[in-house]
Amino acid sequence: METTAQATGLKGGEWLIRESSYADVFTPEDFDEEQRMVMDMCTQFLETEILPIVDRIDKLEPGLMPSLLVKAGEQGLLATSFPEEYGGLGKDFVTSTIVNEGLGGGYSFSVAIAAHTGIGSLPILYFGTDALKQKYIPKLASGEWKGAYGLTEPNSGSDALSAKTAAKLSDDGKHYLLNGQKCWITNGGFADVYTVFAKIDGDKFTAFVVERGFEGFTQGPEEHKMGIKGSSTVQLYFQDCKVPVENVLGEIGKGHLIAFNILNIGRLKLCAAALGGSKRSTTAAVQYAVTREQFKLPIAKFGAIRHKMAEMALRMWVCESALYRTARYIDQKEAELVASGKSFAESLLGGAEEFAIECSMLKVFGSEVLDFVVDEGVQIHGGNGFSDEYPISRAYRDSRINRIYEGTNEINRLLTVDMVLKRAMKGKLDLMGPAMAIQKELMSIPDFGMEDEGAFAKERRYIANFKKAILMVAGAAVQKLMMQLEKEQEVLMNIADMAIMAFHAESALLRVMKLAAARGEDAIALQADIMRTYLYDAADGINKAGKDALNSFAEGDELRMMHIGLKRFTKTEPFNTKAARRRIADRLVADNGYHF
């Protein structure tokens, strides 16, 4: 599929200081016929091959999960993003994101296939020599071989570079001898090929391709976990494990580039899978609420339940808006890099690296949307939600891991702000100019005579002001705390929360504006309800996070002035969110699930 949208020239993080045009934004309504067919194929695969046997999958029936990955491979679901020269389908990044979303409601299977197609295969595809790619990628693309990834160790999780697994060149110079252990290895119990990280000579953090069957390589028993019970999770042990020197992945001492770049892609794809799981759980909750009667009425008619269902739907719709907006940005950056002469691997990695800030925000938002949805789903089910007889209990247990892996949500919040500030210091993002303009604005008398102009002018002004609030708080934190800021994690988390809410609010607004331009405002009243409700709530959330940050480092007149500014930048007109949520809930009930 060709990328039809023209590159916007938007850099990663630049949404914060530039107004985006809805014409440049990609939305799910822009899926072409082939992409819709891919989504339907994924849905069909889950409903025929996975959901009828989830109990068997959760019992780790020997050979079952590998056989399901083979079936997925036969339908092309493993090969979406691999180049055709290695047996792949060569589809764009948006299409591979659709596959992650479409299969995201498959409980443990979703974890296995995401690990295989992502961290289990992409390091070799992007960093392997041509010989390594020719040897492994066709087998991974078909499902003949299964992939896994060994980074985490018992004492190195978020601090991955403190890993202790060691590698030493053999006396004959033909092998590296690996010694150490890895833990929490998804697909570890049945994978054929592993990307494993170790330090050569104690300091050169390097990646290696390790095959099952290499001398000195063994695995531990399956872990017993709170959720994703059907996902194979084991420890790996290396005792003078002999790895051929040609199986070094990338450059010696540059393993961190592989680990962190692959995680950028993985974070966005995790958001997609979480979204797919959220949609399936919301539909289950709606269908239960429609049929469950209390006080001689379906509980779907009660305001408290309608509020829950509507909130589940609107958070998913907002998440989806930001997800596909970012996926297309990555596609466009990839096309730009290919046109400049970069290789396939360099281009896709460059696209994901450019939008690493957005990928971290999506990971946080998507995983927390799923947690909210399954939690409220259990609540709607009442006592039955606590029973294994109902799928929502499995969804609840399986959801919890998403806020931990691919970088904990705390790490991703810290990274969001850290990456923005580093790009500003390197001159890649001009934060100084806008920040100085906001300081001047704070000292000036507000212009109360401004009239809104054009479609959604009021909402566009809200978004512009949200960004001013972020720049004001972040700018003040940098000025006041300077080199100490990196130690003030609470402040950084506050600023990250402001940014996450603002980015998702803007994504929802741009999607509504694009729909309105194509269909007319009357035809998208429900989507406007979703967007306006989210903006109204985000204003309060941004205000609270901003105040918490400011109160921790400012005082006196300076603090009072910034509080006034924050209030100005997060002010919204009254909006009846109860009525909007009821309209959203009515649509869910009428559709018997989430089908927006």
C-alpha cells in the first residue's frame, strides 16, 4: 500500500509548540479497503481459533501456543511488516498497527504473537547482517520458528544497562561464551531463536542471536503468574553458552541502540493491543448490562452504569485517535528517510525514534485505558465479574502486566519529559521562544474581547491554552530546579501527565474536525460529545497536575502569578457531560457493544 498522505514536516514532540492541521492527521476513518480487510481477518482469527480455547491456552497445553502461531503465520498475520524479500508482506506501519489492535483481544495469545512479531523478530530484521536476516527472518515470518527476547535480569529491570550477563571471546576466536541468566522471557519456553543482551569484557553491552540447542543454553520451568497465564514465561540460563561470532547483532558495545529503539516500536504496538482488548471487554460489559436485570430493569438503564459505559467508550475513542495519528507520522517519516537513501531498517527505526516521545505517551495512555475498562467491566458484572465463568475476570487479570512491561508507566512518564528537554537543549525543539512568549502573556492583561471564529474555535483555543500551561510549568521547573530537576520525579510525572492529556485531547479534536469537514457537524454529533467531554475533564486534570508541580517548587508572588496563569490556561465553559455521556451510552446499547 502506498502512503497517500504527504509528510507534514512535524517533528517528534513538536505538536507541543505547533498547531496541527486536521488535514494532515490520519484517522481510523481513513483506513483503505485492504486495511479494513486486515482488521476483519484478525477479528475472525480470534473468534474462530483463539477465543473458543482460551481455557486450554491458559493451562499451557504443550505445543498449543506454537501451533496457533503457525496458524497465524499461514494467514499472513506474522509477516505484515517484514519486507517481501524475506518472505514478508511489506505492508506499512499503520497496517502492522492494525494487526496488533485486531489481535489485542486474544488474552495470552495476543502477548505471544506481539512478542514474536515485535521484540522476537525486529532486532534481527533491523540490526542483523544480511546473512542473519536471510537465515532467520523467513522462518520467523512464516511461523516455522518462534522468536523471543532476553533483556531483563533478576537485578536489572528498568535499569537494563546494569545487566550482569557476560560474554567473552573464545580462545579460538570463533565463539562468544555467554554466562548469566535472564528472566520474564515471553515465549521463552518454546522459542527457537532469542535476541540476548550481554556485556563483552564487562562493559560492552551487546546483542547476540542465540538459538535453542546452542551448547550451554538451558531454560527454567514456566512461571506461575497473576495473569496472561497462557503466555510462556521462563528464565534463561547461560553457562559457557557458545554463540558464533557471526551471531553478534549490530555493533559491539552498541546493544543499547537495539534495546531502546525496538522498545519505541513496542510501546506503540502495546497501545494498539491494549486498545483491541479494551474494545472487546467494553462490548462484553455492554452486552451484560443490557441483559442483566435489577429492580425489574436492565442495569444499562441506570445512570451510574451508563456513566461507566460511556467513559469506557470515550477513553478508547480518544486513545484510538492518538494511536493512528502517531502511526501515520511514523509511516511518513519512514517514507521521507527512504527517499533520502536510507535502508528499510534505518528508515523504520528512524521513524520510531523521531516519535519516541509520542510512543511513550501512547504506551502509558493505552495501558491505563485498558486497566480502567476491565476494572469498570468487572464492576458492571458485579459478583459475576469475580467469577472465572465470565471472560471479564480473565481480562482483568491479564490487563495488569501492561503497565509494567515495555518500560513501566513511571519510566515512560519520566522519559516523555526527559526526551522533550534533551531535544530542546540540542536545538531540535524550539521551546525557548514559546516559553518566553507565555511569560510575557502572564504579565499582560487578558484580552476578554476575543471572539471565537471558525469551526471548533473554542475547542482549538482550549488546546492552545493546554499547551501554554505545560510550557509555563515546565519552563518554571527548568528555571527553578535546573540540574536538580531530574531528581524531582514527582514534578516530571506531573508535567508528563499534562502532556499526555493535552496530546490525546488534541488528537481527538483533530479527528472530529476532519470528520466534520467530510460529513458535516450534524453527522458526527456523538464524536463531538466524546471529544468535548474529554476536553472538559482534561482541563481539570491538567490544572491539578500543574498545581501539584508548581506548589512543590515555587512560592510567594511567583507562585500566585503562575496559579492565576494556570487557571486562565485551563478555563473552560460549562458543558453538560452527564447528557453527553448518556448519549454515548445510548449508542453503545443500541449497537449492543462498542462499534464506533
